[in-house]
Amino acid sequence: QSDPNFADKIRHIRDPKNRMAVVWAHCKT
């Protein structure tokens, strides 16, 4: 399931580590 809102939310994150953390948090919920 892909969440367009989520993709929008992380699109502006330039830092890979930061983006990883956000993605990780999103996947765990």
C-alpha cells in the first residue's frame, strides 16, 4: 500500500538518514 501523502511528506527530505528514519517510523506503525 503506497501512501501519496507520505511520499509527499518525505520528498523534501534531502538527508538519506533522516528520510530513512521517517520511512522506518512510518513502516513500523
